[in-house]
Amino acid sequence: MGSDSCTDLFSSTARGKLVYSVDNVKSLFKMDGCAQICKCFLILFNTLFALVGFGLVALGMWLRFGAETRGFFDIDLNTPEFNIGVIVLVVTGVLMLVMAVIGHCGACNNSRSALGVSSGLLSILIIMQIAAGVMAFVRSAQVSDELVYFYDTIYAQYLNTRSPAQAIILELFHNTFHCCGVSETIEVFVRHTCPGGSFLKQISYSSCPGVIREVFNTKAPLVLGGFLGIAGVMMLVLVCSCVLQRYVSVSHKSPPPYILLGSTLSSVKMI
């Protein structure tokens, strides 16, 4: 490097021209195919995760504070499962929403720190998804028994109190599982909460305790597959995040040779 080059450097800087590294310029205008695919994939799925997270938070808030569901928490069931379920729903939604926002910012701005934080949160969500799927599969019988106990308790209390909140819960159960009551025959006291249809159709509905147990026993593998499928998609997003993070890290790893950018790209001059 001669003295003329140093003089050109200081004079160019004095005139307010920008100094960029060769690799930085390449990273701004050119990105290899793998990194481009990963970046687009991250932007797409982080947007989807943000919508899902927002939906989970909204659902949890509606279950806790909605006018139609607020009565769930006023019923004495001597069990905290429903409250815990709503809390887990809201926490999962918040975690997914935060992860998606940070990951989206990291992918758009090529930020290593944001991508790192997003990868860490995504790893936590993957572990939660796998654990929830395995527990739902292994403890499907216990979960069905708890749900049957929940239904039987609501049913017995409704026969005594005729509470509107309990009627809403019974109607939710009946429409979800396409069942009605605790016996095989139509029950006059809860008939208005049964799924719609003619009288003959209502008679054909099975008892809810038996239907609930059957659904959990037969659908447990599908539930496990659903949780593992979601975890698999999250793992693919995590791999793309790591690939993009590695690309950004390599492009800023070492101080490369510098070039001077003048008023036009044609005036680029190597030092």
C-alpha cells in the first residue's frame, strides 16, 4: 500500500464517502441459494407462528374473561386442571408470538443476536410440543377419566342448580363429542343442550362418558402424530434459522479488504 492510497482514503472519507468491506457489499447484494431459501422460509413460518400465537392468547383470554365462559371458573370442581390448561394456553401463545416476532426481525435484518434468541425460544417450544404429545399419548386413559369426571360433575350440579354457565359447558361437550347425557336414552332435563336435530336423531346419541373414553382411546395416536408433526415443522424452521445465522456469522467473521464507495458504483476503488 503506497502513500497515494492512504491519501485517497483520507480524502474520500473527508468528502463523506462511505467505506464498506467487500464481504459486506456482497452480503447486501448477493446471497447464496440455500440462505435465500432459508430466509424466505423463516419469514413465511414466523408470520404463521405469530398468527397462531396471537390466536392462542386470544383463545385463552376469551376462555378466562369471556361473558360466555367466565362461569367456568365460578364452578367448584375441586380440581385445578381447567385453570392450569388456560394458563398453559396463554403462556404458549405468548412464547410463540415473541419467538415469531424476534425471528422475523432477525431474518429480515440478518441479525445474529435476534436469530440466536429466536432459535433458543424455538427449541423450548419444540421440547414442549414433544413432551405434550408423549404425555397425551401415554396418559390418554387418565386424561379421559379426568374429562369424564369433569362432565359428570357439571351434569350433576346442573340438575340441582340449572346454572346458565353449566348449561353452556354441557352444550359445548355435547356438540364437540356428538353425545348427550350420561345414559343411552334421551334425558329430558338436558335435552335443550343436546346437538340439534329431530327427536329421533337426539335419541340416537350415545352417552357422553362412553364417547369421551372411546375418542381418547382411538384418537391418541393421531394426537401424538399431530404434536410430533408440529414439532417436525418447528425443527425445520430451527435448522433454517441456524443456517442463516451461520451465514451471517461467516459474512462478518473477519475484517476483509476494504473498498471505497463514491457517489456512484462505477467509482468503486480498491485500496
